[in-house]
Amino acid sequence: MKLSQLKQNLITEVKRLIKEQAVPISRADLIDKIKATDPRNSGRGDFFTVTFVKRTDGTTRVLNGRLGVRRYLKGGDLPYDAAAKELLPVFDAQKGDYRMIDLRSIISAKVGGQEYIVK
């Protein structure tokens, strides 16, 4: 994907979020709100939707998922530290598999019924 197309996709997404009256929030606060849904951190395991830029090809991706899902694990640990690489392992409800979200590329998220946009 060309850089100009990527910029256009991001602009379109931001305009949509502003139109829907998303609450501006810092990236760190938004990540805290997402992590608060994790049942391992005394959350309820609620679903959330996050929009971010994929590291592999630079496209914008919308993921509906939740944290703390253990049902489909095959065993073993990750061969790297996801937190050190600023990645968040999430269970993707639409694909039925685990995905990694790059925390540095989050554009927006809907958590607990409230839409947030990174300022």
C-alpha cells in the first residue's frame, strides 16, 4: 500500500471518529482502559473494538476482541516478551484466533460502550 493511500485511510477513519463524537484520550490512558477489561486484572473480560495500523503492511485494521482468553491456547509460551516490544496479545473474536496489537499504532478504541480517539 502506498503511503498516500495509508494517509488517506487514516484521515477517513479520524473524520469518522470525530463525527461520532469520540472522546479524545492519550494513548497511555486508552491502553489502560483496554487492559482494565482483562479478567486477570480483575476486569470482566468485556469485548472491545480497536482500530490500529498493522505493522506488516501499514493498512488500517479494526479488531473486535477480548483479553484473557485461554481456551484456544496450544501450550507453551511466546518466544519473545510481547510487553517489551509494545505488543498486546488479544483474542480476535471474528477470526477465532489470537492477534498482536502494536500499542504504538492504536488510532481509536471502543471500550465499555464509549468510543475513544488517540489525541
